Amino acid sequence: MSELPGELLYTKDHEWLRREDDGTVSIGVTDHAQAALGDLVYVELPEVGQDVTEGGDMAVVESVKAASDVYSPIDGIVAAVNDVLADDPETINTEPYDAGWIVKITPSGDIDESALLTPDAYQALLDEE
Amino acid sequence: MPFIPHTDDDTREMLEAIGAPDLDALFDEIPKDLLVESLDGVPEAMSEMAITRLMRERAAQDGAPLCFLGAGAYEHHVPTAVWDIATRGEFYSAYTPYQAEASQGTLQTIYEYQTMITELTGLDVSNASLYDGASALGEASLMAVRCNRRVKNGRIVLAPGVNPTYEKVASAIAGTQNITFERLDMDMATGNAMSTLPDGEGPVAVAIQQPSFPGTLEDVDRLTDWAHAQGAFVIAIVNPTSLALLKAPGHWGAEGADIAIGEGQPLGVPLSSGGPYFGFMTCKQKHVRQMPGRIIGRTTDLDGEPGFALTLQAREQHIRRSKATSNICTNQGLMVTAATIYMALVGYHGLRSIATRSHQNTTRLIDGLTAIDGVERLFDGPYFHEVALRLDRPVAPVLAALAARNILGGYDLSASNPDLGNALLVCATETKTDVDIDAYIAALGEIMASTERKSA
């Protein structure tokens, strides 16, 4: 049973979103995703200031057995990247929802929450898999 | 590891296991109109005896001329042991077996090759090789664009001394991805970059060849620092033999080149028309994730014993698919095996003496040739084992007259670099004796004296 914080939104690509107080949105991969990938050895981060579009790839997480794209769930501009991951990519394995965040995005408009999953909806997706 | 093809029984068993009637059934997803029944221009198969005869006849047409031709591929002595070992059954395969549990010897050879190439180039990591030096520039250009993401213009600036063939091949490989190649102006007195370099928006990378195609030694420290000051990557294109004497790319300028590539042929691969040769590539550690090709790593097995395995495979096509760093995988395994044996046999001191002797022989050759009326050096300044000369007449007829005397007199630069006029590129490696060199000097002296001077 993987951990699933109730205050976050999720995507079917196994990413999570958190609205921060400063207006940005933090994005990472879920506990389920990190467990499926295995020990992460490398995270390729985007550039701060880079435009991202919904559904477009913006980062890569690489484990000992696979590499997986991280897609942006929203349109916006990269406000910050988690530089800790450059040296300690396994932070995503140990703290996927906290210290393991990958990017913060400044959304370019309102976020369409209907395109995202609630914790319950994401749990239902996991139950299907 | 021997390569044993499937027997008919093996094939039948496997087809039965998956429920396919025959091999063609495995390809039935390919639309019928795309299938080709026969290939135009491909002749009927020949028997081994017939093809041996044909190849002997063609090889005989080359003759065995005295070779003073370089221009990217160089005649060096290859110790007999190199190909004696490289063609042993354990190494000799068209395919490079990477299956770690069955290929430790091959993997260790590639690992040792990588170690030697990183030492030669002064950089941190090497891949298991590329196709050749020219395609390595294409791969390095793509890699620089992936690494240097701050620069979006896709411009690769070439130093004036980059081999024109490398530019053509790199353009063919990288040109379809919005990457453009342009050249710095040449200072016609030195053959190198101008004393004043352009400023403005920096390119994504600057490629610097040392020694340059026309044989000069570029001020690589200055160009490297200039490129880095503009935010550009530095791609070094180097001759591996020359690195026994010249500064390694990893030490160019204040920060060193970011990527080094080159043609590996001088390391134990004999001259042949169009190859097979191999390309090498090394880079700084921090760029390794963007490096194309295979990398062998050293590890320990469950019992704590050292062993070798493919590493950083997430860059590669079988995992990253369309987003892989390149489609390079098998490469030139056998050529790399030969190069590894060559480097191990000649060693540090051997390579240094080969390079030194080549330079000394070239000096003797140039001193003799430039004493001939109508022959002078095209550029001032130091050189390694290749020098551009200016003749007082067109080069092609002179080369033809030398060929009639069984001498390959060099490379006619006026074909690839028309700006240079009647320019001839000559090279003397360690394979040439004083008698050979004096024979060339005497032959050219006679030809220049007997034929009438013609202006271009």
C-alpha cells in the first residue's frame, strides 16, 4: 500500500501537484511511481525560466533499470528546480512528496482541476493496475 | 565468445514455440508494397574461390606505393601481434557480444580501451567507440546541443582547420535537427584562426581540430577560453598519435575541452579504402549522461570478485527508445580490440617515440622538399607530422608524375580547400626511412625541374 497524502492532486502519469502559498505549483512523482522505478540514480532537470506545456516532457527520472519522462500537468514557466536531486536523486525514493519534489511551476493561467485526479480517484487508478 | 548461428532445427523449434509457420511470418506487419524482392545492381552471389580471385585482382591495382599521403588516415607500423590476437576466435566477431555473463573478456578489453583513451585525451570518461572520426563530430555536435541547453541557436562554429569531410558528414547527421555549421575565417599567413575572434551571441559549441587539417598547430588554449567565455561548449578533434607529444584536450585553456573526438585508425588499424576505421569520444564526467554509445563499467559480482558490465544504459535506445542519446550500439568492436592491443603493446614510451619519429621524418622531408625551386611552405609555424606546401604549378599533374614513380606524394588541398591555391599536404610517419624520404625529395626535384612551370 503506497502513501497518498490527501491534500495533493494527482495525474494518471503518477505525478502529484501541490499548490504552494507563493502561487507556484510543486510537482513530483508519487510513492507508487518511485517504488515501480526502483532506486533512482539520476534526475535530468529543466532550466529555470523554461516554458512548459501540459502533457509536454520536462524532466527525466532514471533508475538502475529504467528511464521515465516526467510530464508537465499544466502550462506555465519553471520557477524552481530541486537541485538536491542532482547529487541525491534517491531523495525521490525516500521522500517522494516532500524533499523529493522535482520542479515548481508558475502556472500561466487557472489550473483545470477536472483534468487532475483527487486522492480517491488516483487510489482507484492504482487499484485497477 | 564464439558466434554460433541457429541451425535449421533451432529455427524450427523456436517458430513452433511461438506458433509462427515460417520466418517470413515474423515480418508480415510490414506492408507488402514496401517489401523488395530483389535489389537492383547487386550481382549474383559468387563462390569463395571466385571472390578471392576478384579481390586479389582489385588489391593488386593499388600496388605498394611509397606513401606520403595522410589527410585524416595515416600509415603506421602495426605490430604483427595486434591482428594475430585481434583475430583470435574469442574476439573475432561481426557483432560485439555485450552479454556480461558470457563476455567478460570482450568487456574487459573495451574497459581497458576506455581507460587508455581517457588517459590520452585527459578527460574523464570514454564510450566504447563510434563509427569513425567524421561521424564522431556529428555525434559530438548533437551531444553538445543536449548538454548546453542554455544556448538555443543550434550553431556549431568550426575552427578553420577542421577537416572539410568531417564538416560534410556532421552536417548530414546533425543538419536535419536545426543544427548549422559555420567556419571561423582563416589567417592565410598561419593557417589558423585570426588574431581577432568574433564576439556577439555565442554558439552552442566550437569545434577545434589539432593538428589542423592543413597540418598547423592551432592556439587551442586561446580558442578554448574564447569559446567558454561565450558560453559555448568546446569539441576537440584530435589525432591520437599526436597526443603523445601535444597537450591533451582535457587541459586546453583554463577549463579544458568538454568533449574530445577523433579518428582512431592510427592506433593499429591498417589503411584501407573507406575503412573500417573507428571513432573515439571522451568527455567530462558531468556530461556522461548525454554521451552516445555504449560504456563499459567495472563492478563487483555477488562474491565480491571484480567484473565488467554495460553501464548507464538508460541513455541508450533499448531503454530510452526515441529519446536515446543516439542509435549507436555495436560500433567498431573489432577495430577497438586492435587499437587496445596496439596501445598496450607500444605503451606510453612507444607511442611517444612513434610520434617523435614521425615528426622528425616530416622535418627531414620538408627541409628537402622546400629546397626545391618552386616548392615552399604554405604556412609558418610548428607542425606535427603533416605539412602543407605551396607549389608554383597545379598539384594534380605533379601527383600523377609521382604516382608514375610509385610514390603517393600527398593530398591535393586545392580540391577541398580551393582558397589555398596550389597546395599539397604531405606526411611522413615513423614508417619512412631516410632512403624513402630522400627518394621522394629526389623524385619531386626531377619532376619540378623537367616540367614547365604553369600557373593555376
